[in-house]
Amino acid sequence: MAITYTWKITAMKKAPSLDDLSDVITHVNFEYKGVDENGNEGIFNGACPLPGPDAADFIELSKATEADVIEMAQANHPVEHMNDVIEKQIAEKIAPKNESVDLPWVDGEEKPAVAADEKVEDDPKVEEKEEEEEKEGE
């Protein structure tokens, strides 16, 4: 499977002054995306701290291009793990192993009483009883 990978810088942090240099990029957040020949994609969102700057090849934040920052991230964040994650995401899209399904015993118009991640609405009668109990306890 041939996958084309691209980088996109999504955020950065800086030190106003570090090692006698100004506006030093110290941390990079990025999106690393892989797309196969059929358009299936996987995305790895990552972050990496950058080592202290070398005055010889230092680029001030205001003068840095995205390509410059991508080079910094690439030098400090190995891609092997990210490629593995993306390959697994794409493989799962091609041959899913855990798709959500409708419950066969619930017809199309009914819904289960409560989904596992939904909040249960409070019963007004229970709320009234709780309020009365609170007043009695005062």
C-alpha cells in the first residue's frame, strides 16, 4: 500500500529569550496525515519539544516559514510510530473490525431507554421528594 504523508504545523510555543537569542521556538504541535492511492486517510496529531537553539542555524519565530518548522519537527520526532498508527487507521477503514450496529430488537423508530453515554433526565416527582427531604433536614 503506497501512502503519501504530509505535515501541517498546528501550533507553536516560544521562549521570548533563550541562550541570548530572541523569539525561540521551543515546542511544535502538528498534524501528520497519510493518504493511500484510494483516498483513504489516517491522521496522527502530535507534539514535540525542540532542543535549545544553535546560534549558527537559528531562525527567529517571526522569520520562520512552515517548511522551516516542519524540518525542526521532523528532526525531533521520528516518523516510524506515526506511520504505523496511520497504516492501522487506513487498514481499519478498508476492512473495518468494529463497526457500530443498530440493535436488532429495537425497531427503527424506538430508541433504547438510555444510551451508555447519555444523561438520564430527572424525574420531577423524585426532585420534589428530594426537595421535601432537604427542607425537613434543615
